[in-house]
Amino acid sequence: MARNSSARRRMLALAGSVTVAALALAGCSAGGDSSGSDAQTLKLWHYEGEDSAMAKAWNEAIKVFEKETGAKVEFEQKSFEQIQKTASQVLDSDAAPDVMEFNKGNATAGFLASTGLISDISDAVEEYGWADKLAPSLQTTAKYTDAGVMGGDTWYGVPNYGEFVGVYYNKDAFAKAGLEIPTTYDEFVKVLDAFVAQGITPLAEAGAEYPLGQLWYQLALSKADRSFVDDYQLYKNPVDWQGPELTYATETLKDYVDKGYIAKDVSSVKAEDAGVSFINGTAPIFVSGSWWYGRFVEQATGFDWTYQAFPDSKLSLGSSGNLWVVPENAKNKDLAYKFIDITMRPEIQAIIGNNGGLPVAANPEDITDPKSQELISTFNGILENDGLSFYPDWPAAGFYDVIVQQLQGLVTGTQDAAKTNENLGSEYEAGTADYR
């Protein structure tokens, strides 16, 4: 049941239309603990691919859970599209699971929290000590206000992996071009110029989907501080869409296209195509997320590569991974909490870490893969600096599509930077009105 009328309006407006970038959305449920056969069956939903680091870890967690509890796990793999169309109905029915993976953020997990469809799990967090395993910036996406704004005081989910956006570099391509991996932003720009001078478009990019918007936001973050992030993501103060951070980001992105750092046809390129252009060695640099890491380990084998944080920026796109949430009508909440706790154990976390994922509670000595050690070290450095700054589309439902469309207009030349920011600002203000 909705906790306030504006939340109910958002629920009706968003049912079947919540849009999120790059990550699938999943699972739903509802209820209290019950006895009988249901009490011995845990219904689990998640949407990770079988070969992903998370699925490998959670498959092992299922085995441990069944052995230790004597209960059985009834697992169903769901897709974003399935839940997008039926979330509110399924969550409010007896067909819901006991625990599920769900996307973090105001328009997703926050929306479910504000409408009372997922449980306040604060008591379980305290009982199991999960807060002690999560850095503050990871906790932000797990805790919400009554209005569904992240960074609140109430726990509605628990992440057991993380993610961030950085820069993939093809080290062999750099060596061939007589260049070194940049450590400062000035060096980064000089490298881009050097590749262009050699007839190479340096940046793999995609304007038809999330990568271009994430590069845009990273450019803004490079000129921002934590107060900007709090204003943009948590509605602490009004966002100045003609201010220095966003003006710099939009103007610089247009410069990247004009100077040949990014292909002229970027507006029609999809994320998969950008990733493949890095895998096959066509583009020597790719600004994107750690979710590509495992795939690159398996497929980008024709050259040596590295992954680093964006140069000279204290802030990086990123967050906890998606959340384990327990639907309000879940029949077996206690079993759900036990399963979540198993996924937080060091031995399960190590499986995530050794398969290209970013565990949040692994013992460093358990990570034996050199590539994984490099990835986790970079992520931990961002955490230590309180650098995770979330994603540009999070503040409002549907803002992902707005960002894609407006940046397409920018890079194709149909509108300038000021107009692009004006349009983005108008949509942002309309989409966040209920939260402020």
C-alpha cells in the first residue's frame, strides 16, 4: 500500500515503464513467514547470466543454503522486460518470490520502498551485521526515505557486489603508437590527439545507449565535488544546469566528436558495438563499466589491456551492485535473510572476485587471479576516497531515455551545449518534482 499519494501516482505512472541503463531489472514478491511446505522452500529470482561472476557465486550459495538449512531453493531466472511490465501486479500477489535481485536507485528500489512493496529489513541488517561489511557509499543505494530517495535511514536491500566506470586501455595499441598509459587528464587528452594524428579514432563509444551518457556524466564529475553529487542524486539543493560542471561536460563531449576522438556516427552506435570494437582492437580506449571486465578477460585475448579510474577525477560513476530485496508479502523472510547472509560470506565473495566481479566483503588473500586483483584494487581505491557517484539517469524515472536523446541531438549538431543542458534540466526538474 502506498505511503503517500505522490508515491501512489508514481506507482501508477511507472508500472510497466521504468527504464534503467545497461542493467536488467528483476524479481518481485510479497508476504510474511508461513509454516508447512512453503516454509521449506525459498523462492529466489535473479537475472544474472549463467557465466557471470555473480551467478557462479550465487549457485554455490544455493548449495550451501540447502545443505545448512535443509530447505530447497526454487530458482527462476527473470528478465528486466518481464518485471518492467508486471512489477506492481506481481509484487502485490501471492506469486512473488521470497528474495530477489532488484535494481538500486530512486526510480527502482526506491520506488518499491515508497509504495510498501518491499520490506524494511533494518532488523535483519543489524542481526547479521551486514552494515559492517559495506562502505558508506555502498550503503547509500540500499537505504531509502519514505519518499523513496536513496541515502535515507531505512534498509530496503543489501548489495553483495559493486561496480564502477573507468577506462579500459589497449596496452599493445599504445605501445605500437609509441604512447604511454595516461596518469593525468592532460596526458589523456594528448593521447587522444596522438591517436587521431595517426588516423585512429581512439574512443569506443555508443550514443544510442548508455556509454555516451556515462562519459558525459564522468566529465561533469571530473569538475565536481560531493556536494554536486548530493544535489544531483539526492536533491539536497537545486541543480544548476548551466553551471560549470554540466556546462563543461556537455561542451567537452561535443569537442570530443568535433576533434575526432569519437566517431561521427556515434549517435547510432549501441553499447555492444562499442564493447566489441575494443575487444577486436579497433578502438584502443573504452570508457565504461566494470561489468565488461569478465567478458574482456575471456574475449579480449589478442592483446594486453588494463582498467583504471578516470584520470584526475576524485569521483567516478559507480555504486553498489543490484540489491537483494525481500518483498513485503514474502512467505519465508527468515529463509531469505539466511540466504542473503550466505552470499556475504568470504568464500562466496571470493567466487565473485575471482571471476571478474567486484565483491564487497571478500578477504583480499582469497583473490588469486591477477586481473581480478587489479580490478578490485582500483575499486577499493575509489571506495577509500568516497568516490562512487552513482549514474546520471538515476534521479528520475525515464531520464535515461532523455539523456540518450539529448546527447544524440548534441553530437549530431541539431542543438548546442546550452540548449542541450536546458532541455535536460527541464526534464530533470519535472521528473524529480515529487521527490523535492
